[in-house]
Amino acid sequence: MGESGPMWLFMAPSVLVIALVLFYPFFSAVYYSFFNYYLGSQAITFAGLDNYTNLLSEERFWITLGNTFFIVGCSVALQLVLGLALALALYACTRGVRLISLLNFLPHVVTPVVGGIFLKWMFVGRWGLLDATLIGFNIFPPDWLGDPGWAKFTVILADTWKFMPFLMLVLYAGLQAFDTALLEAARIDGASPWQLLWYIILPMMKPLILFVVAIRTMDAFRFFDLIYVLTNGGPGTATETITLYTYQIGFRLLEVGRASALGVLTLIVVAMMVAGLIWFMQRRGREAF
Amino acid sequence: MAKTKIGRRAALGTALALPALNVRAQSEPVTLISHRYPALEWYADKMKSALPGVTVDARLMPSGDAGQLQRLQFSAASPGMDILWLNGSLMAFYAKNGWIEPLDDLIAKFKDEYKLGDINPTSLKGLSYDGKIYGLPLTTNTLMYAYREDVFAERKLQPPTTWEQQVEIAKQLHSPRRSGTTLSLKWDMPPYELSSVLNTVGDGWFDKDWRPIFQTEKGQKAIDLYKRLSAFAVPGFTSQANDENTVNFAQDVAATGQQWATRCATMDNPQRSKVVGKMQWAVPPGGRQALSTDGYAISKFSAKNKEMLFRILAKALDEESQRGAADLATPTRRAVLNDPAIQAKFRWYPAVSKCLEVGEPLPALAEFNEAGELACKRIVQAIIGQLPVKEALTTGAAEVTELLTRRGYYKG
């Protein structure tokens, strides 16, 4: 008891900062979600659960939730496959690893909005870099940003370009920690490269893979800036994710109460998903993978 | 002894620093949040040198971003924004909420000093709400029908007088390398882009009681027509606004389309355009296209001296300044607008005059930005085929009705 006093004293600054930047906004959002709060009006009236029930009965809420799951799922899967492939390629490389990994990591360093603008000028119809180049060869590409299907594909590609380097670097770091004797032993036993990958490397990397997938999934659920710059959720609602819809309600329609309710609903969905992933990881951990 | 030395140094330092601190407080920059197009860049520069010793920090960005940033500043009652660009639609919303200063008294006080009586009354009306003036107008902007004169001459075509004709022309001129038309359906653009077709083929946006009418049978016909037109548009039109639209024309990838008067000068700028001297302008099919009076206003929450802020605006919009910007935006001062030399110098001015005669501002509904956002989301879904036209429009109308009910309309 005597020792816990100074310990609390040391923790106080961080607790204060966390309370200010995390708990205060969080509890404010929960509080406002029970009110009709429109920024253009002075009156704030109690609405009970109306904001929640209205949102849950809206078709657009479910469409944006579906879009979010689709974009996040495809994007994280693509990032994992490419990131793992590149990490393995780097692992196999004997020269220039640092330079290659540095170049690969550059997109991740670029500010998302700047990256978004850069990608926009690549994908924009007819005079964008991609279109102009392909048209030069008499190939007329699809409407990257204007067709609902292609727009989804483009934002998935954009997110992959931005975040795949993160996965690559983490997985490469994991590979570096490998006991090479295992690989050598398997090679002596006549294992092919595919067998090495499937029976040695992947099983040993499973915990790390699950970890980066969990982190990226949570992060990708908040996917906003690149979509905002590239398509602004369009065409129509084709690439509108739940964060973009929250932004629209909060910052375009100025309805703080409804936006807060949507924020709380998003939090619940993400929390459930993360709890599922943790449960899955712990279960697999008990199986000693 | 040492203590005395430090005390003296501290006192001397403080004494020296005080005037500097005071000067710093006085010279705190005036912040402008504005949309960005060439004329606004010009006026922002003029503001920077409008008053000696007053620094203006001009933050220029696309209109959607500017409007959003302004709303955030206002809703937080922030003194971080002193003056702002706005259009008639934003003005109505801000004025209704009491976020901007009425300028009538300041206009009366500085009328002679800045010759404010010369400003076109129509333009002043465009920035008035509930009988009060809330902005100093810099231009009354209009959408125009822009087309490739050389291509039209080659095909012996005339500018269309109906939207059906425009669909036919766009179809005729469409090729893989040059689209028949360019459309702007990104962000805050659709209400402007769709006004002419909704006003001439459809029944318009709202009835006199602010009930939506864009979903009527005629409205459905109008949007169906636009959907057919979009087949001949430059790809990616749902993610394109004014900037992209201007590049589409300037880079020779579109033959026709609607274009704001403020973008005409770029077409003849050899550094930015491949079509110098090849563009021509006319009234959009059937007219009744969107007009927008753009101007500057003063934030109610600014801590700066309001007279000083008004003087910056008035100086930036004086006759000399408007003469310099005459190629970038239709001037609001009659002395400049009616000057025969200016009329002759800029070849798009005759078309601008005709467009101003037949255009219409967006509905004078304070909540039009919000209502338009909801309606246009559904309309765009109809145009790209995400929803059937009828379903999209009736859903949009229901959402707009619900929004306006929440905002206190339709009582009784």
C-alpha cells in the first residue's frame, strides 16, 4: 500500500492525457447519441434510443456496413498475400535488401491525403497517368472511379498500395527471427520450396500473421482518407464506408446526435470483431500452433 | 548583487518585449477561408495588400472543403476565421443561423469611400437574406454551355436548344479519345449541374411550400435523359468537379458540357490549354441553368475589428481590382461590366450576358445544401444505374421531406 502511492503519482500524467483524449470524447459521443443535436440549431432535445433505432432501420446503414466489410476483407487479404510474398522474396534476397525494403516502404510514409491525390491523378479518366499511358497504346481502360465495381477495386488497390508495406516489413522481421537450422534440415530431407513454405514457414509464422491481420483489420475499418479523396464514397454509395457515412451525417448534415450514435454502433461492431479475433488467437494459442 | 543583475535584465527584457508582444497581437493575421478558382486567387492576393500593416492568411481550397471547414469553424463559434468566401446558398444557411455579420450599416458608412453604390443591385440581392445584405459580391457566376466551335463547324452543328438535342449531339461527337460531353457530379456540384435539366425537362427542385418535386414524372424523365447523356461523358464524372471539368475541356477530351463563366479564361490560356481559340459558349439547352453569386462575408465570431475587415473586402473589390480580374470573373461593378472596351476584350462576355438573363439561382432554402446532398446522392445512383430512376428519386424525395420536417418545415 505504501509503495502504490508514488506509483499512482507516476501514472497520473498518462491517465490524465488518456482521460482527455480518449474517455472525454468517448463519453461525450455516447451522451450525445441520445439527443437530437443539430449544429444549426440552439435546441438540444432528448431522443432516447431514436437515433439508434432510426439508423438500424435505414437501408443505407446496412449498405455502408456491407461495403465496409467487403472493402476491408478484400483489402486486408490482398495486403497479406502480397506482403507475405514480398517478405519471402526479401528473405531470399542476398543483396540490396535494405534498399528494396526502403523503397517498398515509401508509400506507407506518405501522408494518406497526399497519397490519395497522387492516386487520383493516376486513375482519373482519360488524362490520368494510367489512362493516358494505356490510351497511347490504343487500349481504352475501364472507368476506374466512375463505375461502381471498378471504383471498389480502385479503393482496395489504393489501400493495398498504402498499407501492404507495413505487413511486408512486420512479416520480414518475423522471418529474420527464424531458426534457419529447421529450414536446412528440411532441405537436406529433400523438401521443395513449396513444401518449405507450406509445412515449415507458414505454420511457424501463424501467430505473427494473425497478429498483423488483427491490427490491419481494426485499422482498415476506419478507412477514410484515401476513399474521401478518390471517390468521396461514390459513385452513388458504391464505396461509402461506415466512417464516410458518419462523416456525412456529422460534417455535411451537421447532425451530431445521429453521427454520435453511428460512431457508437461502429465501435460496437469493431469491438465484436476484435473480440472474435482475440478469441480465435487465444484458442489457436492453446493448440500451440 | 547577482540577484539584482538578473532582476534588471528581466525587467529590461520585459520592457523590450512588451511593445513587440503588443505589435504581434495587433498584427495577428486576418484569416480568409475560401474556395479556389483563378478569380478568387486574384482577390485573395488583393486582400493581402489591401491595408498596410494587416496580414491576410488566405486558405484556398475546393468549394466542398471550404464550406465544410467554414461550418466547422462556425459550429465551434471559433474566432479562427475572420472573413470567408460564400455563395448564395451557403449565405442563406449561415445568415439563418446568425453566423455572419449583416453588412448594411458598414455598406452605408463606406458607400462613398469605396463607391459601393456602383455594385450591381442584382448581385447584392444574390447575397441578401431576410432583407439584409450579408456579403460583398465579387461575381455573379453562371453555368454556360461550352462547346468545340471547330468540331461543331466541321459537323455543321448548332448549339442545342433542348436537352434531347444535347444527347444526340453528345452521341454524335463521342469517340474513345474525345467524349461527347463532360459532367461534374462530385460533392456539391450535382445541384448546379442538374438545375437546367430539372428546371426545363422536369418540374424543378421544390414547390412553393418547399415540398420536393424533383421526383415527379417529369423529374424522372429529366434524370432518365441525363442518364442517357452520361453514356457519352468523360469517364469518372461522379468524382469530377470544376477543376477536372476544366481540364477535360483544356486537354481536348470533351467536346461539350456545362462550364462556369469563371473557367472560360483558362480555355484561352496557352500554358494550360490545348484548345486555345477553339471553345465557344452559349446558353445551356432551354436556359434556367444555375446562377451563383459569389462574395465575401465577415464571421460573427471574429475577434477582429469589423470595420477593418470590411475595409479589406471593399478595397479588394474596388474598381481597379475588378478591372484586373475582368477576364477571370464577371465583374459586379457596373463601371467595369458596362465598359465597352472590356465587353469587346473578353470573347465569352456576350454569352455570359445572355446566360445571366435566363439563369436561376438555386432554391432560396437555407437548408438547400443539406437537402441537395441527400437528393443528389440518390439522383447520382439513378444516373449510374445503381438504382432505377423512379425508386432513386422517390427515396431521395422521402429523405429530403424527412430532413426538412426535422428542421421544422411543413408545420400545420
